[in-house]
Amino acid sequence: MTLNNVMQIHERKRLFIGLLVASLVVVSLLAAAIWYLVFSPERSLVYKLVLLSVVAVLAAGILLAGFGLAGIVLTIMRSRPLALLQGPMRVALNTFFPLVLILGRLFRIDMNRIKRSFIEVNNNLVQAMHINAGSHQILLLAPHCLQNSECVHKVTGSIDNCRRCGKCGVNDILQLRDRYGIRVGMATGGTLARKYVRDYRPKAIVAIACERDLTSGILDANPIPVLGVTNLRPNGPCHNTQFSLQRVDEAIQYFLR
């Protein structure tokens, strides 16, 4: 990996973490504004009690997410998990992710940049967990759009329908399966991907997809660790897509160690 690529990855991580901090600040300001209204003399007692309840909920969320943000940063810096902060880290990632996207739109930041940043943060957190899984406990999820659009042998029902002609990435997926003995699922979307997860009950997942599907899949699969690899789209979205074989191979090897 070149220095330029390393710097780009660090920049992407900083983007999501920076927006996460901004989200906490926004919610904190909202809680402060509601707290100010509690002491307004024009408000009734019932109204004030309702506002106090809202402030209490927001304060609890801010506190948990604050610890979670600290846990995310420390985990990435130390490359070691912090067991006590796993819960708050999930709160920070899952609960505040929609607000991060809203702030991104307000700041006119490309949504795919934010989602790539989230994927990089997630991958760093997963790698810090030092998971060791057997080959049969690893599920490789790949999108059906990797298959050549002109191929008549559809692989979504069974990847073994592939004739291994080498014209698309499905042959590479099969070679990875044969080399490592992992489980593979070719998904047409989130519903089929979740079915593979239910059927195989993996200990770890390597997922290839676009930024949108990867982010939603990482959140849906929680607490199962997912290493995400964004696909390549030289022909546009959902059409004859490709992927980095090296990155997927490294992700599988990480779990197998």
C-alpha cells in the first residue's frame, strides 16, 4: 500500500469521526435548549416534566455515545478492543449514524465518502478484535452484479451454476471458496444476504458491496463482525461490477489466523 493510499484511508476515518463529534454537539445543544425551556415560568408543571424526561433521555444518549466515541478512537489507536466500551460504541455507531448522514447533507458532503469512512472505521474496529474463526465459520457475501450481465447461468440460486469461464469475478469468488473452504453467498439484496446469515450462522463475515449496501449490512449484522470491501463500478452501479481480489483475500486471511 502506498503512502498516498494510507493517507486517504486516514482521511476517510477522520471524516466519519468528525461528523460523529458534530452530531454529539448538535444533540447536546438541543438538550441544552430544552433544559432552558424547563425553567420558563410560562410552562405548566406537566409540560416541564415532559421536557425533563426528554432531556434525561438525550443526556443518557449523549453520555453513552460520548463514551462510545472515546472507545472508537482508543480502539483504533491501540489496535486493541475495550470490552467495557463495546456497548457505548454500538450506541455511537448505530444510533448516531442517521444524524451523521443528515449533517453530511447539510455540509454538502458526498454520501459515499461518509459511508466509505464508516466502513473504514468499522474495519479498524473489527481488526482490533483479533478474531480467530474456522473456515466453515466465515461467510463471504458477494453481490450478484459481479456476474457478467450476458451470462445465462444465473448464480444467485447456486453459485455452482458458474461455468468458470473467467469473464467475471464469480470465478474468483469460487477460487477463494475452494482455497479456504469458506461459505459463500451471492445476494441480490439485503433480504437474501440476511437469509444467508440466518442459514449459515457465521462467526465472521467478509462482504463485498457498494457503500450503501455495505453500511446497512454492517449495521444489520451487528454483533457479528463484518469486514467490508467496496466494489468497483467501471460500468456504473449494479452492472458488471468488480472487486479487489487482494483485499478480499486479506480479509479472509485475517479471520483465519
